[in-house]
Amino acid sequence: MIILAGFLTGALWGGGLAWRRKGNRFDIAQYAAGFGIFFALIALFAMIFIQRAG
């Protein structure tokens, strides 16, 4: 669940960033996908760290 939340947060952040920079819909989609994947990976590593530490 944390990974999905990370992906959605990153997608919203990336899409908003591209939209503020006046990107077209393909730019917005690419930023949303890139940021979503990046945030999901961060959430994955955070979840692994929490599981191992606790």
C-alpha cells in the first residue's frame, strides 16, 4: 500500500510540475510516469528498511 501511495504522490507531483512548466500532455504523462516510478522505488526501499529494522 505504501508503494502505491508513493507512486500516486510522485505521479501527481510530476504531472503538476510539467503542467506548471507549460508542457503538452505527452510531457505531463512522461513526468508523471517518471516521478511515479521514482517515488515508488523510494517507498519500496523505505518499506524494506522498516521491515528489516523492526
